Amino acid sequence: MKYLLGGHIVSINVAEQFETASALGIAPSMFLDSILPSFIPFKAGNETVSADVDTLMCLTIVDNLKEIKDARLIRDVDTGNGMTRVDRLPSGGYQFLVRDISGFSCALLQTSPQFTDCKVAIRGSLPTMRFALNNALMLSYAFSSAYHDTLLVHASVVRHDGLSYAFTAKSGTGKSTQVANWLRNIPDCDLINDDNPIIRIERDGDGKPHAFLYGSPWSGKTPCYRNVKTPLAAIVMIKRADHNEMLPQSPLKAFATMLSACSAMKWDTELYSRVCRTCSLFVENIQVTELHCLPDAQSAITACNYLTK
């Protein structure tokens, strides 16, 4: 099955002999829709994909995948929903062992060096496998798309007057609260994504870069899976304060804000340099600002007045 994510084609396939679906009582042909319901709006029909769009990555779901023992351990990463072990394979690719919040090993993902070809084995109950496969896909997409001026960012996004504004911060700071205040208090607003939108630099016929934001199948606790594309006007770092104030960021601080909002593997020199280059392009082409705020309606009005002046 092909999906269109951030303007890129992602191919997700189920191995021919896939017994896991049968064990769950799901027809293999219906397995992807059952386990990835948030991906349904992103299915790519022939009429939605132009001939010049190449496949970004291919992920195949298999019943069994043997762990490669001579892989080199990079680190254990706390994702907030469990731990993921990262290994570097002798081939130059990666191996990820995804564990849920209880410590259960629910996914084994193995990738090619640039994440174009991936295999994953998932196990557990249907909800656990859904968690496992979504995590494997997020990892694969984030790092394969980084080679194509595309970033999967941690942000909540509102669209206003046709332009999107992405609010980023550490979890629990108030991204969703800020966007909710826009939706309640500012006309002509709608929610695009509440956790992990896709942002991309695209060039016109003259080679000039333009920033765009896409909805994605990953939206945290808010089910907002919209297959839409909008011009990206700004990224805003939120900080809690006892007053409401918008502040510009220096280019260096703006770059740090961009980098902190996206996934990056510093130990992979080529991948990390691509992420940094793309962050620099966004800093050059959109507003990157800082909002010190209370969780109130006035904070949204303050931010909107500043960003749209």
C-alpha cells in the first residue's frame, strides 16, 4: 500500500506469508487499515501522485526478524512512551528494539543506511502492535525524509487565514493549550496537527526555496489526521511566564529552536548534517520566534497580532 506523507511516497507492505494477521482474525488485505487507521486519509491513489514523485522509503512487515547480534550498541533512548535501543549494523544501517512503557519488546526494526528499505517485526496485542508499528514508521520516516529537506517536528499547528503556525516546546509546556486558545478566540482558524506535523522546503521553477507544512498520521493524544498542505509562516517556541510577550529570536537561537523540535542522530554525521542544513533553510525563510505566555486567551491574541502584522 502506498501513502503520501509530506509530498513523499511511503510504501508499506505486508509479507506474503504473514501469520500474525490470521492469528488476530484479520484478513491480510485488511491488516494495514486495522493496525494503521490514522494512515487511511493518506492513501495515495493514482490520481493523487504525479509521475515525478519517487518512493521515499519502503517498509515491510514480517512475522519474524532475527536480531543481528554483531551490531554495535549506540544507546538506549527514552521516548517518553518506553525505551528504544539503537544499534548500528555492520552494513551501515540501523537496528531499533522498541519497548513500550511496561518494558515489553514490541518491535524490531532493521533499516538500510539511509532508511530507504526497512523491515519490522511486531508482536503483542493489536493495540501494542499499533503502538509498535507507528513508532517504527515514525523513526523510518523521520530519518529517510531528512535527506530530502523534510523534517518531522514536535509541534502543535494551527492554520489562520491560509497560513500555518507551529508551536513547539517541551511536553507539558502548553503547545496544545496555545493552539486551543487560537481556535476559541481567533476567527478563521483550524487545527492541522497536534503533535508531529511534517515541514518541508520546496523549490519553485527558479530554484527559490519555500516552506510548507503538511498534516501527518501522528498527532499525539488528539486524533487529527489531515492530509493537507499549507504554507508555513512561523515556528514559535513557547515558554511559561507570568505575562504575555512575543520576542524575536537571533538566527543562532532560531537554529537551536528548529533543531530541538526535530529528531536527529548526532552520531550519524551525514544524517545530522542534512538535518542541520534543512533547519538553516527554515530559519532563512520563515519567522522563528519566542512566546512567553500565560495559558489564557490573551496569549493567543498577542501571538496572532505579532505574527500577522
